[in-house]
Amino acid sequence: MIDTPLPKLKIRGRELLPIIQGGMGVGVSAHKLAGAVAREGAIGTIASIDLRVHHPDLMARTHRVKDRQVIDDANMEALDREIKAAREIAGPDGFIAVNVMKAVDRFPELVKQACQSGANAIIMGAGLPFELPDLTRDYPDVALIPILSEERGVRAVLKRWLRKGVLPDAIVLEHPRYAGGHLGAPKPEDINDARFDFKRVLAEIPKVFEALKIDPIPLIPAGGINSFEKIRELFSWGASGVQIGTPFAVTEEGDAHPNFKKVLLEAKPEEVVTFMSTAGLPARAVLTPWLKKYLEREERVRSRATPEKGTCAVWFECLSHCGLKDGNPDAGQFCIDTQLEAAVQGNYEKGLFFRGSEPLPFGDQMRSVHDTIAYLLSGKDPAVA
């Protein structure tokens, strides 16, 4: 295991390196990345959405198919394959998590499939995961880790779960000012609100534990964490670990196309923008040609959206609430799955490339998972050593 002066992250009697690799879809964090991270002794995470993109036979099986059940079945099979393939890389002791978005309407089926296929943990964000204890009741050995952003959300989840006799094994605290992808703030103008600041939230939540008379739960900040110094500071404020996404997306083992990694590695700070996603949440991505063109006409297309004009060409794993499908003018008007699929395949012109706001640990260099974890947990570059 990689050497670090930081304490281990303790979950379900396991002592792990204090890093959770963030779940990144569509297909950015699949079995290669998650397996490599877990093999090093940290938590590797598979993003559960539309994993068939990594399986040519499943893509062929579902080509031009409009039967939702056929496509959903293919994606469940892909998730099963990815979990088992990650396990082969990580070994029997590797800790494999699956990230499931609450905002996806088939989230109950994805949770159950992940548990059946041998995931060690379910990580759930993009909504308050009130139902997660019920969905995993038949799998008591699976750790439960919600992704939240502020004290109010944590309090609400803890109260609801306590009624079921369940507590989270850890809580990820994602800061919308820095994270990539969908952000835990109602509107883009809210992402800088002080209520999300790590130091404040890490001080507020232990008071919630005391008020509810429960033992402390590991708190895992996420968003913009790119150095040992930042991690050490977060630990001094009460963190037990960190969740990191974009620095892992660009590693040699990352499951996305090399062009995807190149776009993230070479993006300048001013090219990373925040906009309104189809899920009705702010999101952060690289300003690629497609996104630039969309933002130029965003005001016009959103003003024309009405529930009577809702359109959608996707029949699987759809968002429960989608601006395009529902004709909701308060949300984005594009098919997010189509754009994310183009990105993971490396299509710079048409893809939506989610990315965090901060510089990457090795600048524009592509490095291994091992080097990334070692550098983040010690401040020492293995290549230099």
C-alpha cells in the first residue's frame, strides 16, 4: 500500500487509503480506472450510467432499438460485467464502489444490480438518497455513502435514515464551486455561497451528530482537491478522506478515449464554464465547440420550451426530470446522454466534457493511478523520487 502520513479511512472494519475516486459518467470511470484505484488500496468507483458504450456487442444488440427494456437490460449486463472486471484487476480485497445518480429514473434497479454483482459500496448523489437503505436492505454488507453539499441536506438524510435504523458509512461533501459535472446547488449563482465552504460544513456537521446522538461518521470533502497540502488542511478541519474526480479521469488507466483526456488536460481555466444542465442543476464542463454553440442559443431554446413541446430521442436510463424531455424552460435543452457518450469516445466537436475547475496535479501530463495517489497522499512525485 502507498505510504502516507495521513490516517487511513475506516469503513466497515476496513482500513483504506483516504481517497474515493469519484464516479464519472458516461463511461469515464468504468472497470479499468476503478480496478486500478482499488488495487492501490483506495476506493475505486464505477459510474453506473450507460456502460454499454464500452461493450461493442451490447451496442450492436441495441443499435436502433427503441424498446426501452432491451436497452435497460443491456446496461444492467454492462454494469455486471464492469464490476466483475474491476474485481479481477483489484483483487478480492479491493474496495469497489458504484456511483448511482438519484436523478436517473431507473436508480432502484441500478442499485440492486450493483449489489448483486458484488459492489462493496453504493455512492449516491444528484438528489437526496432517502430510499437507499430500503433498496439495499437485502445486502447488509454493502456500505452506503450519500453525496451531499451542506449541513441542511446531511441533517435531512440522517433523520430519514435513522427512522429506518440505518446510518451512512461515510458522507461525501461536494463543493459546487470546484467540482465537475452536476453540482449540488440550485442555480449557477449559488455555487459560491459560503454555506458550501468545506471549513464551515466540516464544523457544522459534527454538531448534527451530537444533536442526533449518533457516533461521528467519516466526512469526505469533494471538489477541487488537487494536492497533498489541500488534503492535509482538510484533515485538520475534520475530514476523514477526500473524493477526487478529474485528476483520475486523465490517468493512463482512465476508461475514456485518449482524446477525452487530452481535452481535460489542456483546458485553460477560462475554458471551464458553468451552465444549466438538463437535470435542472448547474454543471461544469470544458467549453468545447458543441457547448459554445449551445450556450450561444441557450436563451432562445429555453424560452421556447413548454411541457407541450417536450421532445426526447432516448429510451433508457433517462433522467427523472429532464429539461428536453419535460419541456422545462428552467433546465437545459439538449440530450445529455448523447453529448456525454460523444465525449467518452473522444469527439471534441460534439462532446460534453465534464471537468472540475482547478488545475490538475501534474499539469498537462498524463500519469498513472499509482503516481496520482502517491503524489496526492504524500506530496512527493514518484517519478522525481
